[in-house]
Amino acid sequence: MNKPSLAARRAELIERCAEQRTGLGYELQSLRPSNALGHPLAGYVAGHKKMVLGALGATLALALVRRKRLLAATGSAMSAWRMAQGALALLARLRPRARQ
């Protein structure tokens, strides 16, 4: 009885492991919820729910709000943004520095 050499057995095991890893990769990919839906757009929406819902909400708000109110809200938001930036800069200057 001829037994294969250790090097031949090792090469065969490495090949089998590579085939199993490839098969497992395909199976795991097919189990992802974004791939289970089939359509690429549905997969994108499933993977980026927060961003898609935020964009839809902003679009709906822009459609429902009148222009005059939208301009007033935009001005208020910009003012609040500038105040927040100033406050953060002040806090950064007042915060004690870490010793090195």
C-alpha cells in the first residue's frame, strides 16, 4: 500500500480548505438581507436605511413648506449653526489641555 507523502497530503488539504472557504463565502453572501431582495436598488436601500429615509424626509419637507417659510427656516438654521461653531471653538479654548 502506497501512502501519499506528507507534502502531497498537505497540498490536498490546502486545496480542499480553499474550496470550502470559497463555497462558504458564496453561501454567506447569499444570506445577507440586501442580497436576498434581488434588485440592486432594494439592496442599496436596505443597506442605507437612515440616509434614504433622511433624504425622503427632507424632500417631503421641501415639497410641503412654502418658500417664504423655507427661507426663514434656512436663515434660522444658519444662525444656529454659526452660534454652535462659536460655542464649540470657545469650549475648545477653555478645555484644559492634556499633559504630554
